[in-house]
Amino acid sequence: MVFQSLEFLLLLVLTLIVYYLWPKGRLYCLAIANAFFYGVGGLGYLVLFFLLALITYFSSLHLKGKRGKIFFLLALGLNLANLLFFKYSLFILNNLERFLGLSFGYQNSVLTRLVLPLGISFYTFQIIAYLVDIRRDRLAPCRSFLLFWVFVSFFALVSSGPIMRGEKLLPQLERVKEQPFNSRQFKSGLYLLGLGLSKKILFADLLSPRVAAYFSSAPYLNSYQAWLAAYLFTFQLYFDFSGYSDMALGIGRLFGLHLTRNFSSPYLSANPTDFWKRWHISLSSWIRDYIYIPLGGSKKGLSRQLIYLFIAMTVSGFWHGAAWTFIIWGMYHGILLIAHKLYLVMKKRFSFFPKGGRIYHLASVFIFFHLTVIGWVFFRAQGLTNALLILKKMLLVNHFSPSDFRPLGLGLVAFFYLLHLGEFWLRKNQEKFFQFWQQKLPAPLRALAYTLVLLVLILFTKGTESGFIYAQF
């Protein structure tokens, strides 16, 4: 069930009606809605998810006792085993066969027919953070299984995040019974829902077939087409994933919940460190807090920091998918982060490095944007061979020909980047914008604008409902 489907709209409206008409039963309302949303993808996967949540819940109540470590390892191990089995078992077996020259005979087994459970990577990381935070005394264990189930399975989050921490979401869920209806917050939720839906339908879905055509024709692309394919996927992925995240935040606000913002104009980043503070913020902060820092990356010497940084980003790549392309994408960003860290060290020691300024910043944004575009080729390509073929055509001089260039394609790329800048401006001035929209603009004009946006969205959907890219992770 995707957010832009009629079925989801009906579920959302019905849940909201019951939620606000039955304040004392709000957690029950959300719990049932979560189960229904997840169960649509398969009853067996719902039962599995529910059992994992139940085991995690009971284990979390005993993490501070004499057998706390046993319960911690039990819950952690079961959740990781679940992720490993469904997402990585085929990848591991396939690579072991190649490396050892053996045949495990799994090709006709049940493993090849498994479907990846919805949001397994997201809810696994959310559960791990919950367990670790309790173990570190950062969070008290949740005493109500109903509350815990709503926390790990909230339908706005479960398929593609953001990955929420218990310390932020659980206190909000505990107070939902007493929370009055807030019209301003509800309108803000509708705005975010509409913004995310527009990004998905008007931009991501329109770019999708063109991107797919380019990447499936890697051997036949010229240099211009290879760059255009990478550029278009760069914006398709952003509009798709940030669109989902905006919708998730909007749905949360409709229920009076404030969820973690996952994007902050990432393509305006001047360096890789800045990028990972702006792109998939909930994942990058998770990697920092539960992998990089525990390894010792924030305390030990520079060489150790660089090694742990590389390991953390490799894990980030592997989290995205069981394929070498994702692993190499994570390693690529690890190398970029290492290079930036070394640059900062050198900049402190030597005076001849540039000190900054507007031109320096703009040049940094331009350069790093293109480094990001290059990295996305690994993320999207159909295998490592295709990725290297596209990159070869993008980067080697002998593949360039001035006659291949088309102004329309470059204009399209510029248009999408300007949209990105426009979104940055809108977020920066959202209070002024909302004040103008509500107080200065006449109600009939607002109604006309809403109607036009709705008609455009209906027109562009054309009866199709494409899933979100990050839902496959």
C-alpha cells in the first residue's frame, strides 16, 4: 500500500476520524491502523514483525538485571538474524560460491522465492537503537506493549523511515490521549503531505521511465547521455525519497506527532561532511551514534578515525542493499569523507590553503554536487559492470563529443536544481510564506490554488501508483 493510493487515503481518513473522536483509544486506533497497513503486504510478514516486536519488548524489560546482557544479545541477535536471512542470505551464499568454487544448491530453494518484508532495514535499526539506548541508560524501557508496538510500526514511518529514536517519539505517543486538536499543526501536516505528494508524482515519477531507459542502455550511451542519466537519477532519487519523508512528517503532524526531518537541501552541500548532515539525516546520525562512535571514531587518533569512518560508510552502503554496487557506493562516500577530514587537517597546518569566501563556497558546492552525481551511478546501475561502463563514458575524455550535447537536457537539469534552490528558500522563509498565504491571500484564491494542485496531481497519476525507491531497502 503506497501513500499515493486511494486505499491509503481511505485508511488515513478513517484513522484520523476515529483518532480524534476517541481520545482515550488513540493508541489502539494507531496500533490497528499500523497492523492493517503492514498486513496488506502479507499476513505472514505481519505475524513475524509482531513476534519480533513482542520478543524485543519483553527482552527490553530485563536489560538491567543480572541477565541483562543475555536478553540484550537475544533481542539484538534475533532482529539481526531476521534482517540477515531475508535481505542478505542470497548475496552471501552467491559470493561464497564464487569465492570457494562450491555449489550450495540453494537456487531452487525457498530462499529464491522470499520477498523482502516491508521496511525491514528501517524497523531493525529503530529496534537496535531502542535496545542500545536502554542498555546505555539513555532511555527507560517501555512498560506498555501497546505503546511499543505503535512506536516500532507507525505506518507513516515503517516502510521508509525516518528512523526514530525512542527518546523522541515515545514521550509524544505517551501523551496522545491528552493532546487536543491543533488546527495550525493539522494544516502544516496537510501542506507537507501535499508537498511530498507533488514531489513524488510531478517529478520523481515523471523522471523514472527516462532514467530507467538510460540505465538499461548503458552500452549504447554517449558521454552526454551518460551524464544526463546520472543527473536525472540524482533528482529522481531526491524528489522520491524526500517526497516520501515530507509525507511521513505530514502524516505525523496530522496526528499531532513531530517526526525527525530527514532532508535539508542536500545538493547545496559544500563537502561530504555537510552532505551527510543534510541527506537521510536519521540514518547518518544512526551510523554515527551506533557504529562510528562506539568503534572509537570520536576519540582515538586520526588514522583510527579514518578507518572507522570508512567502515561506518561501508556498513551504510550495505544497509541499502545486498549488492556490490551499494557497498562500493558506501565505500566511495567513505573515501570522500576521509579526503575531506584530511583536507581539514592540512588546512589547519598550512597557510597556503584557501580560507573561504563566497566564490570558494560556490565552487565547493559545484564540485561536491558532481562528486555526488558520480556516486549515484553505483547506487542506480544494474550491476557493477554497467556502473563502470557509464562512469567510463562520463569521465574519460575520448568519449566526449561536442555534437552530442543537447541544450534541452542541460536546461532540464538546471530547472531541477532551481527547484531544489526554491525549496531551500521556501523552508527558510516558511513562516513568512504561511503568514502571506493565510492572511494576505483571499480565501477564494487559496481554494482555487488547492483545486488546481489537486487536478494536476490527479492528471499526472494517470491511474498508476509507483512505489517509493527506498521502500525496497
